[in-house]
Amino acid sequence: MGDTPGWDDVMREFLLESREHVQSIEATVLELEAQPGSQALLAQLFRSLHTVKGTCGFLGFTRLEGLMHSAEELLGLARDKRFALDRERVSTLLALADAARGALEHIEATGMEPAVDHSALLARLAGAAAAAVPLEAPEAPPIPGVLPWRGSATGVDSKLRVDVALLDRLMNLMGELVLARNRILQCATGPTPGADLATASQRLDVVTTQVQQVVMKTRLQPVGQVWNRFPRLVRELAHGCGKQVRLQLQGADTELDKTLVEALHDPLTHLLRNAVDHGVETPEQRRQRGKPPVGCVTLSASHEGGLVHLGMSDDGAGIDVQRVRQVAVQRGLLTSDQAARLSDADALLLIFMPGFSTAERVTSLSGRGVGMDVVRTQVERIGGTVEVHSRQGQGTTFTLKIPLTLAIIPALLVTCRGDRYALPQASLREVVWLEPAQARRDITRLQDASVLRLRGELLPLVVLASELGVGPAAPDLDGGATLVVLQAGERTFGLWVDAIHDTEEIVVKPLWKHLKGLSCYAGATVLGDGRVALILDAMGLGRRVGAVSEAPTQLVPEAAPPMAPAPEDPRERVLLCRTGAEGRVAIPLSRVARLEELPLTEVEHLSGGMELARYHGQLLPLVRVASVLEGGASATARLSQGLRHAAESSLSVVVTTHADTRVGLVVDAILDVAEVEVALQRETRRAGVLGSMVVLDRATEFLDVEGAVRAIHPELLAGGAP
């Protein structure tokens, strides 16, 4: 029979349809557990079982036919309301689906039905049927939030089935067509374009765009094709943990590229395992906290801003951020002081570090610190990002932002030393051009790194020419600065380039083997003029220079201590400033929020010599560091009076925060950042000064920030220093 013409087509169709029916059987059984009296679901289940049984009988697969027949007998009793499908009967039907799936895999591999003894499973089905008793209970109401199975009522599959290999070939041809369109468009816009060529180019542009859209749609698949595996997973996990959890699906028809749909299976699986094991509480705990005993986990999908947003949220206990900090300190990832200074948002990012886990014991589900690391790694591998938000006692939400496709993407073209590079627009936030004077004012060099003051925030800069080894780390500012602000995860940084060109749709090609180890490249493409351009990876560039770290850190690494020194390391990073003609002062960098150049026109002088600056719509109290070093408040009025008539046009201000109040420390100049071992060589009793020490071969006063503020503005710290 296997030699019969067309037999391979018959088998291929049988395997394809049977897999869909087995998948439908599993999903419907899970829905019946939530709605045990639903006649519509029972009818849907009967149709799937009967179709598989009939096809197996026609093809001679008697063992699989017998399994489907026994399941039909069991469901017949349920349809007659002899019993409701309890947990044990549902588990038996799920075991039937597993056995059928295994038999189909064996048939596909060998063309023959497996010689497996199903007597134990048949006995379970027969026992479940024999235990049936008349059931008079009314139909149970559906559990809120559980989506019914939407199978085809007519049995007609409206989806077009296309071989994936053919789709891949079609996508490659589509890429070549896009390249041809770009080439003709460039020729048409040259110095002497021909009329016919211009018309043909416009027509080619329209046709190519239409073909591209159609081809892309053939490759897109609903994310529900990944989600249909999860209801059973959640059920089994909840049962194993002694919990009651329902899975709610929203936006299952949101479409995504097939390769990305498959790549998301593992990250979503780990997130669901984490939600059930760590997030949702036991029924007893939920009752004590005033919650319903059944926890809810929600998967959602939507299109936003050219990206697909996948959300996974639970209504459980949330993440204990303080516990996360404690674990980080216990494992030597942070010192106690660093952990205390971490914001809650940054502390939450620690859960993505390899080996990090707050579980007190290792179980079969968790405790080894692998799951969240897998989530971040695999999502970033396909060009996506992961965000986490949690409120203790209310639940946790993970958001995965994924590009719609990786085949053809819009990109911004930039130039560096004569070579062009492509930046995916998904990573692009804005483009900034600075005139020479503005560049010299707003770009600061700190510890051999460049930082831009952009709208009151410190933005780390990556000099593309330096990272590629074709230019200096500090470009000449006489020609201004061209910057592209990029988003990498939850961090932003500026990429310093030579010039910016237009945006263009590019075809992503894999990197050559000898370039795959370079983290700053995400692929390659061929531009409209036939030249090859490398595609830059925002995440990889940020990590190379520390603007984006493997472990979560502050946005600007110069403004925060490193994440990973040993707790006993006595070294600290300080900001060196000049006060007076020769004086130098060191300010702990951990206390620095921002560096500002404030015009004197923004400074107000009150009675008694107090200075305030208009700063982002508020009044910023100013403390002259020179006045602290000279003797405190008595010198403030004298210094301020003299400076009113000085020729200076602006003030160099180090912004710090005290008890939720911002205070500006005024210095003469900001010099550098240094990492020093704090060993005061001459202590002092002066307010605002801890002592002096040698820093970079110069005598330097070490500032006591709280003491300096208290010496000039004691009312700001009336409640005590933070």
C-alpha cells in the first residue's frame, strides 16, 4: 500500500490533520475541566476523537483506533450526564492525547504504527467509565476569564498550508527583489535620471511593496500557536505545587514571524513556571490575604509602535525587592551600601543574572537561577527586550518587546570614517546634532569617557570610530557632534557618528563566520548602490563600553560604583573638583545625581547671602564649596557679594539629593573622576570636611556632603541626614 501512487500525500495529510485534532483534544479537555458540563465542548471533543478514529481505521492503524474508541465510550457517559470530568478523568484523557501524539511521531518516522502496549491506558479509560453514576447536578458555570476553545464548526480549515522550506526560498527571493528596487531608485535619483527609468522605478517600488506585504503575511502566524501548549503546562505545574491557577489568554490572534513564534516558546515557558512556582500563592495564603483561592496568570499580545508586546502577568505575591537585594549581597554581587542605593527598578533587574535565585531550596521547578537568564538571553538573541514591573502583594508583570520580523526591517544609515552602517529603527530613540559651541558646553570627559548633558540627564556616549578601531576616543568638537540616541533594554546611550543618511528598508543577512563573535554587529545587508553594510547591534555596543551592563547598573557608569567588587574592597570613586585658584576637593560619586552648568541669570540672591537657582521649574538651594572650606556660613555672604560683580557667566554645579530635596554644590571647575582608596591622612573637625588625602599626586580635601549642606542650609536637614 505504501507503493500506491499518492500514498505519501495521503500520509502527509493524515499526520497534519491528526496532529491538529490531538492538539484540539488536549485543549478541549482542559476547557472541560473548567466547564465540566459544557455540551458544546463535549461535542467538539467528540468530533475530534471520531475523525482521528475513522482515519486510523481507514489506514489500518488499529491500536490508535482502539484508543480513540475507548475515549469515545467514556465521553458518551459524560454527554449523558452520568458523571462530570473530574481531575482524575481529565488526567486520563490527557494521557490519551500524549499516547496519540507519540504514535503519530512514530508513524511519521517509520510509516508504521508503534508496537506499544496500551493496556494500562485502556484499563484506566475502562475504569473511569465503570465508575460512572447518574449525575443530577446542573451544569457548572464557566470559570471567569477562561477562553473557550474556538474550533472550526464546519471542519473546514481556512488557513493556507505552505511548506516552510518554500517560504524560506520565497523570502530569499523577496530580499533580492527589495535590493533590486533600492538599486533602481538610486539610479533614478542620480544627476541625470531618465524619465522612463524614473517611471519604472516608481512602479517597481509600488509592486515590490505590495509583494513584500503579501509574502510577509504568509510567514506571519498567530502567537496563539505557541500559547495552545500552555494551558496544560499551567495545569500540571499548579497541581504539582498544590495550587489552583487559571490561565487567561488575550490577543492570541496577534501575528508574528514564524521563526520568532517558535523562538518564544522557551522564554514563555520559563516565565509561566516562575509565575506558578514563585508568584501565585497557595489557596490558604490567598484566602488569608483576601484574594480568591484560584490565582490568575494572564498572557497577552498586541502590536505597539512596530513591535509586538507580549505580556505575562500574575496576581500573586509579587517580587520582594528587599529580598532580592539581600540575596545579591549574600552572593557577593553587591556591597550592602550599593544594594541600598539601587533603585527598585534596578534591583528587579538582578533576577536576570545567571545563577541568581531567591528560592531557599532547589526543586524540580526552580532554585538554580537558570530560568530568568534564559528568558533574557533568548529574547535579546532575536532582537527583543524584557521589562519587569512588580508590586509586592499584588503581582508581577513581564513585558517582552519583539520585532515583527527579522527578515526585512527599517533602518537608519550612518557613516563612520567613510563606511556606512545600518541601525535598526527599533533601537532608535532620537537623533541629536550639536553645534561646536553647544558640543563643547554639553559634552564632558569623565575618566576617559564622554558624557552628554541632554535635557538634564547624563547620557553616556559611545564613539563609533573608537569602538571600531578607526578613530580616537575623543573626537574633535570643532565640527560639532552628530549623535544617535539608542535604546538597549531599559538603558539609553548616545552613539557618536560622522554623519546620518536617510532611512531605508534593509534585508538582514547573516554574518560571515569570522564576524559572528563580534558583539557589536547583528548582521549585514546590501545597500541600493550594491555596497555591503554591517548592521550595528545596540545592545552589543552598549555592553562593550559599559553603557549597558550584563548586570543591571546605573544609567551612567561614571556616576555609580561598579556592581561587582568584593564587599571588603575599600576603594571608592570620587568626583574631583577645583575650588579657588589651587584648591581641590573630592566628592563621593555615589552622591552625585547630575552635573550642570547654570547661567548666572538663573541665580537669585536672598537676604543673608542665600543663593537659589531656577532649576527645572523649581528653586535649587546652592552651597558654595569654597565657602565651606573657608569657614562656613560666615564666608558665604562675603563670597556671594563679591561674585555678584564677577565676570563669570555660569556656575559649575554638582547636583545632590538630601531628604528628597535637591541641593547644588557650586565648584569652580569639574576636573575628573578617580577611583581611590579612602585613607584620610589628616582628619579635621571642620564642618563639611572629613579630612584630606593625596589623590593623583595632589593634596585633596574629602568633602562631607551632609556636613557641607548643614553648614550653609541647616534647615534643609532639619529632619536628619538621609
